[in-house]
Amino acid sequence: MKNTAQENQAVVATQALPRFDMYAGIHKAMRALMSDILMAVGRMDPQDSQELAAVGERVLELLDFCAAHLQHENDFVHTAMEARAPGASARIAHEHNDHLHHISSLKQQVAVLCASGSAGAPALAQQLYLALTLFVAENFQHMHMEETAHNAVLWARYTDAELVDIHNALVASIAPADMLFSLRWLVPYMNPAERAGLLLDMQAHAPAPAFAAALDVVRPHLTPMEWAKLSRALGLPPVPGLVAA
């Protein structure tokens, strides 16, 4: 995908004054989740039936999350791109279709592995690990393309306010349980400013129980210093004995 002069100018302008990037946060979450589960598959004992079942469930959870993410991008981001730059999402749309086929194949591999006897499990586990490695690698390259070429298209044709509206509509379409799962992988892997910005917005607009549930989900995955910084940003009671830098 080759960007136009208008899109290249939008990228240059963003280096001086950062634009709203709807990909940034969720892609950090996806990279963290993919990496974590890939390592879990690599280190699991395929002859331990309980461990095999637990890791297999995590792989399926990842694949469902990826499929849902693809649909969100198709419905909201690609629709916005096509509205003002027809054809701009074509390459990535084809890659989305390829990813769905890959997801289906990986699900079949998980099913075969979990149903296998102990004698065949090690070889099948290695096959799954290699296939998942390729899937993760392809997705990392895919996300980079979206964060560069796609953002250039969006920034050249939409204001930040319009992009925020598109992002908010996408987020509103996500079920509460799925949102909590996203936050568990999103918030801990943001930097402190990103983390505070997201949760300050949620604190201002979400119902109090939903905000409390979000904090309960993310707090166990933050270091004490990270939690102290976040607490200070959110105006929460300070952590005893710990001062945020």
C-alpha cells in the first residue's frame, strides 16, 4: 500500500503534533496477549492433560479475541476509510480474510491436540507452537501496516474529534465482559500517561461499578510503582509506604 502525498504530509504533521491513534492501545494489548500465550504454548507439558486443556483454552480465547478484533476493524475503521478514501483498506481486508482462515486452522489444531493421546501430544504441541508463531509474526507485521499506512489515510481525511467518535462507537459495541478482558491486556502494557488517560476518561464517563471492576481487573497486573502513579493520576488514596515518582 503506497500513501498519497496528502497522507505523507499527515504523517509528517503528526511527528510535530501527535494525532489520535485508535490502533495504539488495542495493538499493545494484542501484542502482549499473543506473546504471553505463545510462550505458554512453548513451555507447556503436553503430556499433562490438565495443563494441556488449560493452555488450549487460552489459545482458543486468543483466537476468538483476534476474530472479534478483525470484525471491529472491518465494521468501524475500514468503513471510515472507504467512506473518504475508496480502496484504501483493500490490502488489509484481504489479510483479515487470511487471518480468519488461519484462526480456523489453529482452532482445529487445538482440538486435535487436546483429543490426542499422550504418545502423540508432544509432536502435535510442537506443530501448534510453530503455526501459532507464524500467526503471531504475521499479525505483528499486519499491525505495523495499520499503525503507519492506515493511520496516514485516517489522519489525512478525519479530524481527531471525528476519529474519537469512530473509536467511541467501536468501544460501545463491545460487551462488558469482553471489555474487561480487553482492559486486562490493554492497561498493564500501556505507558503511565496512556494508562492514566484511558482510566481518567473511564472514571469520568463510565458507571462507578464498571470503573471499579476495571480497576479490580488491572491492578493485579501492575507493579506497586505503576499502581501508585495511576492512583495519584486518578485521585485515589495513596499506597501506604510508596511514593510515586
